[in-house]
Amino acid sequence: GNQDFLSFSAMMTAGLDEAFNVEPFKYPEYRLEFFHPPYLFRGPRPQIQASPAAIHYGVPFVVHTPDAGSIATAAILRNGVVTHSFNMDQRYTGLKITERSADTVTIEAPPNGNVAPPGQYLLFLLDGDAVPSVGQFISVL
């Protein structure tokens, strides 16, 4: 039901770095916060049925999706490297859809490592309402 949908569409944040904070911020934090991204309530999420495990710079790649007709864009999101509450490596790279069929989209890979450094990313398909699919891990080589 609706409750099940809500439980899978929220992000939770908790805690405070008590040991690393100075007064007056040196205290334990017991509250939890839940964030329900508004874009997840605009309809069903697009699906990625199959995607390559790795993509190569400048080489188009094919993603299988039953939602090919409604996909507006694609993107890769680099995994973050977080330390001391600072994320110094996460990046979003928009990708261009160059072709589509009834159940596939062909996507242009990033042109080089200056745009998307090599490594692990999450691939997302987004529909016309900017609703994202569940991310699929993909290597950029």
C-alpha cells in the first residue's frame, strides 16, 4: 500500500559528531530526520532492465528499459568520498540520448576523463517529470 511506497522513498539522516565538535555543539543527537523527495511522488519510477557493466569514453551504449518512450534524459552520479562531513568527489554528469527504440535508449558516453573521471558511477534514467530510475552501478573507463 501507500505506507510501503513511503518506506522506500525516504532518506534518513541521524547523528552528530559529538566527539569532534566544540562547545556548545558537543552533545549527543538522538533525533532522526526523514526526507521524502518530491520528485518520487510524481508517478512511477522509470526502470532499467539491463545496462552495461562498463562504458568507454566517447562510445555510445544501450540501456534496456520498458519506459524508452518517456525517458527524457540520462545521467551518471559519481559515488562520493566523504570524510569529516565533506564530500569531495561526488559529481553529476548529464548524458545525451542519441537514439531510442520501443524498449531501448542509446546514450552518448562522456567524452573524456575531464568530464567524468574513470571509476564507479550510478546510472539513472529520468522521465519528462524528472522522476529518476533506481540507479545502476556502471564503470566509466
